[in-house]
Amino acid sequence: MKKITATLDRIEGGVGVLLTNPEAQIINIPLKFLPNDIKEGDILCLTINLESEQTLAEKQQAKEILNEILKSEEEK
């Protein structure tokens, strides 16, 4: 799990422009993903998690779909 602290610098066209602390990297996030009462200068804590189980499940599903496509091509 990775935690990032960021400050809402400004709002532009429905997007919150965040600046990470202390590196000042820009992160753009649609307002629908931010708290409703957020305002410029507010500090946020962002948490990023890797969803390993979901990644594996989606890879397996993609593999099954590809196998179905290849099988139907062979039958033609």
C-alpha cells in the first residue's frame, strides 16, 4: 500500500488539480472522486493498493476469451 499526501491546488473544468507533498507532482482527478465539500488548499491522503486477485481474475477471463476466439477461427 502506498500513501500520498496532496493539496488541492485548483479546480479546472470538473477536475481537481492536486499537488503531491513534498514533490509537487501534479495529479488530475475528476471531482466526482473527491469529497463534495473539498476546496482549494485542502490536504488529502491518497491510498493506492494493488488488486492482485482482481488482476489475476481479469487476465484469466481475457485468456478464456482469446481461447474461444482462436477455437472458433480454427473451426472455420
